[in-house]
Amino acid sequence: MSFHTHACILSTGDEIITGQLLDTNSRYLAEQLTSLGISIVEFAAVPDDLDALVHTLRRLASRAPLLIMSGGLGPTEGDLTRHALAVATGQGLVTDEAALRHLTAWLAGRGRTMNERQARQALRPSGATCLPNAVGTAPGLHSRIDSPTPGSAGTDVFCLPGPPGELSSMWLASVVPMLRPEPSRVVATRLLHVVGIPEADLVTRLGPLMKRDRVPLIGVTASQGVLTIRLRMAASTGSAQAEQALDADEATLRELLGDHLFGRGQDTLPAVVLSTLRDRHETLATVESCTGGLLGALLTAIPGSSASFAGGLLTYSNDLKTRLAGVDPALIAAHGAVSEHVASAMAAGGLHATGAHHAVAITGIAGPDGGSPAKPVGTVCIAHAWQSKSGTSGPTAPVSVDVRRFRFTGDRDDIRQRAARTGLAMVYFQLFGRPLSEPRLLWQLDAPK
Amino acid sequence: MSFHTHACILSTGDEIITGQLLDTNSRYLAEQLTSLGISIVEFAAVPDDLDALVHTLRRLASRAPLLIMSGGLGPTEGDLTRHALAVATGQGLVTDEAALRHLTAWLAGRGRTMNERQARQALRPSGATCLPNAVGTAPGLHSRIDSPTPGSAGTDVFCLPGPPGELSSMWLASVVPMLRPEPSRVVATRLLHVVGIPEADLVTRLGPLMKRDRVPLIGVTASQGVLTIRLRMAASTGSAQAEQALDADEATLRELLGDHLFGRGQDTLPAVVLSTLRDRHETLATVESCTGGLLGALLTAIPGSSASFAGGLLTYSNDLKTRLAGVDPALIAAHGAVSEHVASAMAAGGLHATGAHHAVAITGIAGPDGGSPAKPVGTVCIAHAWQSKSGTSGPTAPVSVDVRRFRFTGDRDDIRQRAARTGLAMVYFQLFGRPLSEPRLLWQLDAPK
């Protein structure tokens, strides 16, 4: 038997193809296959249409020795996967007696009786085998589509149910044990996360490291102010060698990027900031205007955040900037609510109100309205205040403040997401005790005033 | 010119094909195309590989008169869409001077200078036109791929940037005006949003309305505590007839569902609550523990929320429940931070601290740790406090409080999202002045104590 070196993924369903449902199955399968060292050649999705399904099954089978399909196994008239597989493999449909018994028992256990539509789910192409469904009614299918090339091994096709819980359970229980990834062909991957450099500058710094034919292959993805560097190497000579190559590249990247590189793998910026604070026995508070709670929500999405996140103030209206954070109304009148002065006063007021060691304050214009020529939509002032002497707090404790003005791009959501992450980046850089050279952070406009 | 009767959608990106990133663009484009009456024939996604891109562009162009592609327009070497389109159309790459000037100005406005990699983004196939990017650097592309069939009109190809905000803005501004949907081929759809009924109960109430062969077709999707009923009818005989049929169904559904039906179309629960408050000249404040800012973030995601959202308190630690919301520490000691008593005190304290007319307080156990047999993970107490007499505020004003205990299912994120939306639902039902009969809201455990 040949190895499953690469694979295609196929989804079927009108609800996917009309945009009603987001296809999360293909992503799950892609992650799983990638981690097994099986490269993905193509994703496809087609409507619930017999001709389209048969054509696409055959086309994808000619592209890879493994084809994983999801959807179309339910009891409705729109569920055509069984029929399409029968046509594509040139077989008739037969009832699988074991599957029928299982289906009858499953329904009986829920006080229901079999109807004609449900019985369709026990049909299979005569040469296919059924895969048991531990959490639903529809069994999966496994078959082979012969290669048109004589002597070639053909393609293993696995058809899985569309509901994600049924798909993942059947994948792990029935499909993974039947896969034949090439034993020596490990794909080693590593993710490194970077903040505070624009994507184009990062790419320039990396230079020849990003050549498309380089091994390991290095790529960059940007998401809401955080850049992720992906290292990837198909390790045909064994995983130890691949890991060594990735280690060497990671060391080079750390050298090049310094403290801009804040994490690896599943690390996130909120988690890194929270765990650093926890190790230092320090707490963080937030004072949010234009982000309106988004920064707090990002921090508290991390399990265990209560060890270092104290809480904060949502000072959305000017009145609450004064009532809750003690910002002098004269300061707002003189400089506007979106100003370095007000951001600093919000942060200092947040420290005082909460007794935390650090406070991040965000005030800006998220749009779509409210911009002006001097302060266009996307203008955001962020201040980080911290107790200069550890162990002291209260109105007389010495407080340091770093404040910056940014101009973020994108729509309201982008601006808010970037503002929240940039606030975290300011805390991160200060925590690591390195001076903030200019220009240090993405989209920064001016030096502090 | 022929009509754009059907279309294919293509995504490119190693991060999609390896499962690192979920492809939400294809779904957005599919929804948009479907609403214009353009059928989707196929989705495909391929790696950042020139041969695969060229092959797939040509293959999909032969399947439909319209092809929408996303991704691969950034500044890195892995961004190959321009090159692939040039090869697929048999053209050379040239620099688009207008795009280059725009790019230079965009960077200059942010205090940055152009580098060689960024300049790549102004390249286009010689016969293509650039589509302006209002919110980012990479312009889109529009070109035609000729049909191999003589006399056939060929395929319009639109290449859009991968970041969703850039894609949707370019889609609406530049692509939609150039589309030629068939005028008589309308698909009429309607969305109705429901809160406070479990999905299975809703399906039972709808009964025969949900038959798969019914016209209009009615379906239900559940998301984070809100149910959406989708009505859909292909109106080959004209849109007026279809709209009449949808109107009749909507009237039936309103009769069946009463005030559980809170909105239609693009309405969201936060937007409906905010606009109702605005019309009444009332304001809302939030006091969040386990949701940590998520409710505030949901409200302030709505443009114009400042008209009725005042701000709030993130009382994540017990200390801040007392410092910021004035909750008596003895109450926390006696009943626990997750209790009806503490939720009520938080909400009343929030009214007092902010001067708002309404305050919603949320305290619960989002997990994965912190549960107990008496209060398992998912236990959340939510209180809504409001000033009983309009026009009065301050510590002596009469305050009414409604408090409920819930048990939400799912992971940390699910529990927090459902808690935030249930808090909004409590305000929504109270605003509409109807008594809250039991059991009114999803997952509710007990009557108030």
C-alpha cells in the first residue's frame, strides 16, 4: 500500500455554499492532517447536486491518494453523498444490515421509531464500508476510487457527517487509525508571535529568510496588530533533524527581533502579559473609552486571569471619565476626550480607583463618525500608568505614565481590536524593562508630549 | 455583456490550507452573492503555490462567468495572486502608477516610507485594473479570463485582499457596482431574530412551517443564545410576489412568538436595546465580573452607542466589587461572589456609581476551574436594576431590581457570550414592559429569591 502523503478536503452542503453556515470542518481536518505530516493540496465545497459531487469526487481523487469529505450523509433529500460515491466508484447502493440495526437501536433508545428517510442512512455503495457514528445517526463511509493510471494505487475516500461533533468523533475513532502517513515524513512546524513592527518592516528585516524555496519555509500572517511567523519543514530525514533546523531558525529570529518576539505556539499577548504580571505579583486594571470593555474581555478570556487582572472602569461618556476616573473636566474641555492628557489622567485615575500596580487607558475615535481633520477616525491615545515604587499605592504613591498617540486603520472593529492589543503591547514592553525606542509600535504617530 | 448568473469563490493562503486560519471570507462572499441572486457553483482553496493558483484560476474561470478570489495580495513572497493572474491571463506585470502614488501617500500619512516589498503591491497584470483599498495598503485587481470557447464572453475575475475588513469594504465599494446579476432572478430572504426560547421549543412551535419542501423555506440557526429564523424563496416570477409570501409568513411568526421576536434583518440584540433606550432618553451601565468587559464590548461595537451607553465597572476581583460598586464584603462572605444577593448589590451599586437609568450586573463561574457541586461551572447570576421613577437619581432614588440565576453550557467563551446576551435580554424584556413569566429565558434555573 502506498502512503497518504497528501490529501484533498471536500465539503458539501447548500448551507455552506450559500454562506448560511461557516465551514469549520475543513479547517479542523486541515489542522489534523497537517499535524500528521499529510500535506493538503486543495479544499473544495460544492452544492448538494449529484453531478457536481460526482465530478468533484473524481477530480479530487485524481489529485491525491487521500480524500476526506464532510456533509451530505443525513436523512433529507438534499443529502446525496452516498449516491455520489456510488456513481463515482461505479457501484450500486445496498443496505448495510449492521448499520440498519445500529440505527434502529439508536432511535429506540430515544423512544423513536425508524422512518423511511432515516433508513436511507444505512445505504452504502456495495464496495464501501460503514464507519460507526458514536454520537449521531448517520454512519460514515470508506471506499476507494481507482486511479485511471494502471498500476497506481487509487485514492482512499472517507465520507464523514457534517455536524462538527460527529465529524471529529468519527475522525478520531475510525479514520485516523486507517491513515498511512509516511513514517519518515514528519512535518515540523513552529509559530512565533511578534508585536510592535509593521508587517512590511518585519518582512524587510527577515529578508532572504522568507525566500519561497528556503528550507525551513518561513511565512508571516498579520492579525489585529499581532504578526505570526510560521516555520515549516517537511522532515523526510526524520523529526530530530527538522526540530534542529527550526531551533536554529528560531534563534536567528530571536536575535533579529529582540523583545518584539513575545511568544510561541499557543501563546497570546494577553496570556503572556498576565503570566508575567502573575510572576511579579503585580495586578493590572483597565480604563476603557472607545474599546468599551474589549481589552477587559480579551484579558478575562484567559482562564486564571483573576490572578493578575483586578478589573477596571468603562468610562465611555465624558461624565464617567470624571465620576469614575477623576479626570478634571477642564482637561477634557481644553484638549478633548481623545488626547494624551486625558488618556494619562484616565490611567492615573484608574490606578487610584482600583489600587492595581498597572493601569492601561484607551481613548479614541473608532468611527464611523466623530472624526475631524485634526483627529481623524482611527486616532487613539493610549496611556500606561504604573506605580513607580513597588509596594506603595494610594493617591500619594509615585506614578509613572507612558502615553502615545496612534492612528489605526480599518473599520470600527479593527480599530478597537488594534487599540486593545496595542495597549497590551505597551504594558508588555514596559514589563520587560527595555526602553521604548521610537518608532516602536505599529501605527504610532508622535512621540509623547 | 452576459449576466453574472453564477460564480466561483477561490481563497489562497498556506494559513488557510494548513488549518491555521478559518476562512470567513468565502462565507461572506457567498452570502453577498446569494443575496444578489447569483448562484455559487464551487468554493476552492489552494496553497500559496504559483502552479496551483494558475491551474485553479483557469479551471474555475471555465465553470462560471464570475470568479471572486481572496488573499495573496500582501507584500510577502508568499503573496502570489498578482503573478498567478498575470500567468492565467497571459499578461506581463506592470506598475500601476496611480496605485503606487496612493500607496506612497498612505504610508507617508503614517510617517513611513515605501520599501521595495511594499512597492510590489502596486504591480498588476497589464490588462487588469486596480481596485482602491480604502482601509489598507494592497489594491485589489479586476481582469478577465477569456473563454476557450469562441464567442463565449469569458469570466470576470476580482481579486480582493485577505483581511476581512479590507475585503468587505472593497467588495461593497468596487465590486458590487460592477456585477451584472440577472434582473428577473431574485432570491428573496428574510431574517427574524428570537431570544428567550430554547431551540427545540422553537422548532416545536413552528411545526409544519419547517417542512423542507415548503415555500417559502424556513430554517433556524442558533448562535450564543439568539435564534435566527431564515425565510427564503426563489422568486422566478418577480420579487413582489415573493415579498408578499414572506410578509405573510412573518405575520404568522410574530403571532406565534410575541415579544420573543426582537428584530429582523441586520438587527442585533445590543442594537435593539440601545435604540430603545435612546428613544426613551435613558442610559445603561454595566457591572461585569465573569464577563470582564464582554457586555460593554458588545454594546460599544454598535456605532452611536454613546447616545445610550454610559459606561460601567469591571468588578473582576472581590475587592473591586466593594471598592467600585460598594458591595458589602459581608454579603460576599455570606452568599459568595456568585449569588443573587451580590449580583443585585452590584447592579444597584452600578446605578449609584454611574447615575445611569439602568444597570446590568453579571457574576458567574465561567470555568474551566472554580466550580463546586452547589455552583457548577456555568452558574451565572444576572441582575438588572433600574430607577423606578424617571428623572430621579442618586442614592435616595427608588430602585427596582430583577435578578435571576442561570446555568449556561459550553466552554468558557460560550458561557461568557451567553451570559452577556442574557443580560441584554433581561433589559429588553423589561423595557417592553411585559411581565417576565417563568420560565422565560433560556437556561434559567430558579425564580428570584
